[in-house]
Amino acid sequence: GAVVSQHPSRVICKSGTSVKIECRSLDFQATTMFWYRQFPKQSLMLMATSNEGSKATYEQGVEKDKFLINHASLTLSTLTVTSAHPEDSSFYICSARTHRANEKLFFGSGTQLSVL
Amino acid sequence: AQKVTQAQTEISVVEKEDVTLDCVYETRDTTYYLFWYKQPPSGELVFLIRRNSFDEQNEISGRYSWNFQKSTSSFNFTITASQVVDSAVYFCALIGDAGNMLTFGGGTRLMVKP
């Protein structure tokens, strides 16, 4: 079955640094990728939707300059948390889908970001 | 607008008990898909089932079963003879006809005690 690989699984960084999270579709072309954020004991919140080759669409309240999303190829999307602060500490999950609407979504294994 | 409600935030059962996780949804789309995901302590999301709005047949997969009732906008999930390994957070989710945004419920934390 389709697999989405997300790296790193865990990252600890100092406040003010930038962190890049990668999301790769391993055996299918992901025309659309989604980035979610999950605070402890809360549900997943969609941050942004990215389509290959175009700018990401951010959800209301998500700072696009802080959470940079690049979907440069059909198999790779990256989320960069710029100038991270402790309040950015969270669990980030990507998901990917082919071009067919309502196709099953495949999720990465998530990245636990801890900003000191 | 879409909305998914999982009224049970936490459920605790003893092993071998049956447990039902409730999910109620709202959507204006006539065509939509409903999902259940399991999130074990390790954090990754595990896909369990996808059901489209035109298929109201109940589904059984091993100890898991799902009851889709369009009349009440519910898509409940039952685990029969629960096991400790079933302990996780379970999310119900909905995606509408446009196929873009997956809306998650708040999740139900299931704790199965030995």
C-alpha cells in the first residue's frame, strides 16, 4: 500500500532556530499534501493545503510567513517552522493524496517538535 | 461548513468489554466520505475505514464494526471484546464533495484496562 514518509520523527531545537520537516510519498504521486498540527490531547487542526507547483493555501489563523510550505515535486512537501518559539511546540502530521478527489489519504508518522 | 462531533472525550473499559465510540457529523454536501483513524501513543495515524455517503451498509472487520446511519448523521464505531492494544485515541473524520478539507472530530481517548 501507499506509504508516506515523514522526517524527522522528533526534533528538539532552541528558540529562534528554524526547523524543516519533510513529507515524502514513497510509491505514488501526491498532487495534494496537507499539513496538520496537534496540541496535546487535542484533535488535529489543518494548517495548510499544498498542491504541487503552486502556493499553499493556509487556514485562517495560520501565519504563512512562519510556517513555510514548499511542494516542489509530486513526491515531496516540506514544512519549515521559521524562528521557532516554545509555543510552536506541537505534533505535526502530513498527509498526501493523489489527484483523485476523495482518494484515501495517507498519513506520515508525525513529527514531535519541542522548542526550548 | 462541516463539523464532526465526538461527544465522548474519554472512555475507560475493562478488557473483553465491548465499546462503542460515537461520531455525529454535519455537512451540506450530498456526497461525502467518512473515516475512522486510530492514533496510538506513538502518535501516527492509522487508517481504519472509509465509507461513502451512498453506502449505508454496516461493515465488520474482525473485532471492529461500523454503523452508518444517514438519518441521524452518525457513524459509530464498535470494538468487540476490547484488548489492551486497542488503547488509543480514535478520530472520526469527514471529507465533502470538493474533496479538499478533512474535518476531524475531537477524538475519543479509549483506555482498555487489563
